[in-house]
Amino acid sequence: MNVPKNYDTADAQTGMTEYPQAGAQILRCMAIEETTSKAGNPMLVFDFDISRGKFKGFYQKMFHESTREHKKWPLKYYQLVTEENIGRYKGVIQSFQKSNPNFPATDFQGEEHNVKSLIGLEIGSVMQEEEYEKSDGSIGSILKIFYLCSIDTASNPNISIPKKRCLKTGNGEQKPKEEKMPWE
């Protein structure tokens, strides 16, 4: 057999892909969309990527490698901007402010906020693993943003990591996880 070029310098791959785990991550805002929720309420949709550490750029790479016809950014955060949710919205803005010495404070004064100025800024987060049902009926899991916080808060080694959110059956019990061996 003829060996392909660069065999000696190629990185060995075993098929095992590493993924980020539940817990704290430092994220970068990649995009923001001002939209409305299904109920018609004003809402911001943030696209985030991991900005530091071993998994820096993980979601951007996942997005660019996707072969889906209608691909979507893989890590999103939805924030309603209503009177009922104003405290959470303000918490997100203050977390950006605490995390970025170059925060554009003047963009967040008065009645109009220039949320697009958050693009490129970092923020802390706590991620939760969540199960979902795949199209073939099997159970998969995905990381979702549990909450956003300052980078200082996310950097605390004693930060609480949320438990995995499992699917439930019709009677309220958690579905047993059916794990198969890789060769099955």
C-alpha cells in the first residue's frame, strides 16, 4: 500500500471527539439579532462561542464544518426584553460591563440601547448539559447556556454546576438512558 503524503507529520485521530463539558465557560458574542418571541415580545438572540481555553472557537468550527443546507449557529442565548424580564436583561448588560474594560457604556444609557456594540465582547457563562430526542428516537445531549455572568463569577473555582437536564417520559419519570457500545 502506498502511504499518503505527510503521514509522518499528520496528527493521529482516533475518532473520539472531545466536547466541552457542563460548567463555567468564557464566551465571546459573535452576533446579536433583535427579534420578537413567539408570543410577540421583544427579544434578543445572542450567538456565542467559547473564547478561551481548550475549546476556544469550538462552535464556530462546528458551524463551518456543518453540511446541513439550513445550518444554524450552535450556541444561542435568548433574552426577553420586557418589563417582566428587565432585571435579567440588566444583569446580562452589567455582566458584559464587568467583564470588559472597553465596555461602551454610552451605548446603554437612555431609552435606546445599541446592543450591536456587544458583538466581540466577552462574558462569563455557566453551561448545562441537556438531553434531547434525536430524529431516530435515540437520546442525545447538548450543552446550553444555563445563565450568563461576569468573567470573575465564571472564573470562581467553587461555582455551582447545574445537574444534567434529562428528558421525561409521559408519566413525569426520567427516561432511562440507553447507552450502546461504540461497536454496536
